[in-house]
Amino acid sequence: MNIAIFGLGYVGAVSAACLARDGHAVLGVDVDPNKLELIRGGRSPIVEEGIQELTAQMVSEGRLQVTDDVEAAVGASALSFVCVGTPSQPNGSQDLKAIEHVAEQIGAALRGQDQYHVVVIRSTVRPGTVMERVKPILETQSGKRLGEGFGLAFQPEFLREGTSIRDYDNPPFTVVGADSERTLSVVRTLFEHLPCEFLGTDIGTAEMLKYACNAFHALKIVFANEIGRLSQALGVDSREVMRLVTQDRQLNISPAYLRPGFAFGGSCLPKDLRALLYMAKEEDTELPMLDGVVRSNQQQIDHAVDFILQQGRRQVGMIGLSFKSGTDDLRESPLVTLAERLIGKGIELRIHDPNVQLARLLGANRRFIEDKLPHIGRLLSEDCGALIQDSELIIVGLSDAPLSEQVIANAKPSQTVLDLVGMKGLDRLQAAYRGICW
């Protein structure tokens, strides 16, 4: 395929050389004449293992060329990658001047083109940028409509400096957010040979994915360092601790827990996190990230309370009280905290939890309800169907399929459902719907 790459910095230079090596005709475009001269001479403008040799070979074979003529580059290509910088401004926001300028140039070049041209943004941008900023510019400058004269996609890159060519050839996955299947199929032809899964999605999700991945990487580094500082203070080998942490592929290094939902609770996570933070205080060691976990968890409960109160509904039914499905454990349950907050705000609350109904009859759990939560215990309802029918707003806090099905089958259009767990079968739900953070 004939490909144009706009921006010959780190991502652009690596992509250009690798795409040319894979058999494509690549035309690099940049405003910096020094970069263009370097590549024309067979030298890469970046320092990276293997990039100089690969660039020299691709230039000598004629598969990688460069120009500053945007119109010629677009006219000679079926697809354009945009890899220009989006630096931070003093307030932390992105400077989009370069990407908007390139969009104007590509759009103007498309005005005289008859063939369908795909524009793929690889620059890291805030979700909404491609469709709200780039698309209008391309349409205005080209006189064409998205999906008719051109396609638009966003492809996050996951290249690490120092290993970028190896990362290009062995990515964890290839994700492309596209405006249509037609656009997606064009991009797929470039990357389907790679030894990973090719995943198509919408553009906004792909834009956010890049930030989520980078934030997660930063989080892991800081987490390991905070565990390291506390371990060091306690005389423990943090490297051995983290080596063993990463051996757990069921819970630690896995999809477990990495799903948006309600606050965590139960008998382990809250108390152990508090104990860890107390140990840090005793050792005069600051763990700001782990300390922030407690505050962030509380804010998830605040987020639910704020939404419920904003609805102005007084009759609220809550399905669930234990800290998670399949248990009667009320210790540190965020649903208990939510219930107490709502009661304090004058909400007329009814609660159904099949496991807690049974717990009222049994030993320690019965005493816990009677001693610690007698006011909540009086609000428990054995009839989930009646609770759904009599509520203006229904909170789903358990993931049990039969309970979710009752809500989906019986909730009316006049009611609102607040989903804390990620219900299935929402296409059949007639009530107004809101996910806790989706």
C-alpha cells in the first residue's frame, strides 16, 4: 500500500521504517528540513536500537522517501498516518496546533482527490479530539463528508523507547478505533500479519485506551516503589516481595478487579490497606498513592449518592447490602455505607438481599445486624418484585443474574435504574438507565 506519514519524530520515524520493511511504499512528511535531509541520506532523526540500519536499507531500496509537499504525499497515498506532537501546555492541557494544522493540509489536499483516503491519527489525544476537532477540519477543507470521500481512525501506539522496533513487531495487541468497517478493513491489512490480536472499536474508546494504558503503567511503577519504600523501612526485600506478587496470574497480573464498578469493601481490603498505611506512619514513610486509594474509594460512594439525590426520587429500592454477591458479609460493605448515607438524607429506602435475609437468622451475622445496623435491618424486604414495583429509583448492587433479570423484566419507563455491577441484557430494559461510572 502507498502510505504517507506526517511527523517524523519518534513514532513516525519508527513506523515509516517498519512499514517500508513490511513491503509498503512510504512517503514521510515533515516541516523540519533537517529531518528530511537526514532520512534522504539514509539516517534516522532518532536514536533507537536498529533504526539507523533499517532506515538506511529502506531508503537505499527506494521504499522510504520523504517530502515537504503535503498535496503530493496525499495524492500518492491511500492512507495517511498523523504522528505529530501534542505537547502539554502550562495548565496540563494539550497543544493541538500541530495536529489541527496537519488536518487542514490533508483536508485541502483531499479536495481534488477522487479515491477514498483513510486518515489515521496516532498522536495521543484527548477522547473526542478526532471526531470533534479533526473531522470538522477535514470535512471543511476537503469539501467531502466522512465516510464518503475519506475514512477516519485512531490507532494508539505502544512503542517503548529503546525497544521500539521489537515492540512494533511484537505488540500486546493492535487496537484501531474507526468510523466504519470500511476504514477498519483498510488499516487491518497493514497489521493483521503481526503475532497478536487485531481489535476494532470506536474512536473514543481507542483514544481513551492510550491514556488508560499509560496511567496504568505509571500506577504500577509508583505502587512498586511505595511497597519498596515501606519494605525497606521494615527490613524486607521488596524485590522478592514484588517477584512473588507477579507470580499470581489469577488475581494480580490478570483482568481480575480491572472492571469499573462500585467501591471495594469486605473484611480484607479496607482493613489491610489501613494497616499498611499505619505501618508507614510508624516508619515515617509516606505512601501518597496508597493513601489516595482510600479517598478515591470513598469518592465512588459519594458519586452514587450525588446521582441519587440529583434525581429527586424519594422512594428508592436497593438490591444488595453485602459487600459482594454470593456472601452475607456486611463488614465494611460499601452498600451499607450507601444505605446509611441515603437514610441520613431522608430517602425512603427499602433493601432486598437474599443472602442477608438468611443471615438475619444465623449467629454472628444476626447479632451484627441487630447490634450495628438495626435501623437498616428494619428496611429489609423479602419480596424483590414488590421492591421493584414500589420504587421510583432502583439501585442494583448485586451481580446475581436472577436479580438483574427481575429488574430488567419489571422496571417501568417511569423508573430509573442505577447499575453498580454491570447488568446484562440492557436492550430489554425499559426504565431510564445509568451506570455508576460508564
